[in-house]
Amino acid sequence: MKRYEISIYIDEITQCLLDSKTDRYVDTEYEKINSISTKTAENMKNFEKWKFDWSAPDLSDCDIYALYVKGSKMTQGLLACREIKPRGNTEGYIEIVLAESNPKNVGSSGRYKGVGAHLFAIASKLSMDLGYEGYVQFVSKTGLVEHYQETLHADLLFDRVMMLAPKASQYLIDAYNEKARDKNESQ
């Protein structure tokens, strides 16, 4: 199985997402999606310039979550994660396998700020909901270890393996999930 490195940049921790065109916060929704077809993934890469192949077989054991501005079906970010169940002396947690912001949100001219941290908040909430107290693990790209320590308060476990502990996860949940709604919970 391919080992992905998380390379999403945390531009800001905001109340939901900040629309850089209007300088206003917008409410968000997210939902677990079944899968992304090869054709859709090709279009995302070729026309929308997403970096990763979201239909890759390596993601078949992951849950994929899509983040939207409330009332829109335009994907602002994608998160692939999996539940790591407790084994022996090891506690359970959520593993972030892949996270990506819509290319239109990347950089100083990006439309929505806060997408990266919002994706981590979704994983944190999932961890809490499953009884894992907010523990979230991921592998950072080498140059972003300090960035994640500073912005997300992530702990470095070893090499580039990082963990959000309960306090860091709760901070993200509090920042994002008051106005972010899981579309499946509201139905």
C-alpha cells in the first residue's frame, strides 16, 4: 500500500471558511462519499488541477469526506481517512491518509481560507464520535512538520508520523464544527 504524505498547507484556522473575495465567513457542510470514479478523478486532475488521484486503489479502505460551502455541491476539500481499531495495548485512532484542498483555494489568491484545518477538524470529530478521544494520526511531508506543530498543535511521534492529541482535536472541533454540519446527521 502506498504511503501518502500529508502536504496540505494550513493557511488559517477560521470559523468555518473565510471567503477571500467578500472577507466574510461562510457556513459549511461535509459528507462521506461512496467513492470517486476513475473518470471523475481524471477530470479533477486534468481540468481542475487536483494533485492526487482520488480513485486510487490505495484509498479503497478509506472513508472519503467532501467539504462544501453550505448550499453548494462544489467540493472545497477532500479527506481520506481510516479507523485504526484498538489492538492489544494500542488505543484506536483515526488515520488521515490523504487531504487536499480544491486548487482554487490554494495560495494567497485562493478563494476560501481555512480548508486544510477544516479537513483535520472533520477527522478530529470522527475520532471523538468513535470514542477515540480525538486521537488523529498522519504522516507529514518533511518540510511541514514544524508547520503542523505550530498551526495544529500536532505532536511529532517519530520520523514524520504526527498525532493530534485530544486537546488539539478539541480546539479544531470548537473552531469549525459549530457551523459545519455533517449532511448525513441533518437528514
